[in-house]
Amino acid sequence: MAQFYVESMIEKFLFDDVNVNGFPDEGKILYAVLLRYNDVREKIRLNACPVCLKKFKNRRALKIHLAKADSCRGGYRIFINEVVDRYLLIRKSIKRYGSNKHSGFYLDLHIRLKFPNKQSIAQFIYDNFDFVISNINTF
């Protein structure tokens, strides 16, 4: 996926109340990564800037603030880039195996962990995020 598409999905997950079950498996993996930044998500849900903690009437005003305030825009972009980088690292380590009848995916860390589908990978990433990131970063 292009980086712009990933960034727009992150913004959708942060600012809109979405049901992740309606997204493809790639979106579920991205959502699992994003769930690890619960403090930022909660601040946005409370209509507060995650950088300067200023409160706003609604999320639209918060979006405008994050786009226009120089100090907050920089901090917010750093956060978005960190999420995108971690997602892309994880995405590169997911490989497909098998034929159509007996196929699945594996997460290629120092060992290969097999999964029947990407939704299972997303759940594993959510449950073991620190383990996954630390093993991907050691390649």
C-alpha cells in the first residue's frame, strides 16, 4: 500500500468511530499497530490535541489545529510517521505460503510463525507487539 493510503487509514482510525471488521485484513494489521498507541487515541477521542493537550469543541476543530499549528503539526507528523514505519516493517515480514488448498501466511521473525489468515496475524501483533517489534528491528 502506498504511504498516503496508510496515513489516510490511520487518520480514519483516529478521528472516526469505525468498525474494523469492515476493513480488509491489511487494515486490521494497521489497526493492531495503532492500538498500541492508546494514549494518543484517547486524547483524540476526548477532542484534545495529543501534542499540546489543548481541548476543542469537536474533532473537526482538532483536525484544523493539527494541520495549522506549527509545533503540534510537527509532533503529530512524527507520530504518524512512526506508526507508518512500524506498520511497513511488519508488513514486509508477512509472507504467503502453500497452494490454494493449503495456504496461509507466516510472520517471518527469527522463526517463522504460521497463521491461517491475516486476521490471526493482526491479533498476534496486538497481543505481542513488543516482541514483534523487537525481533523485526534485529534483522
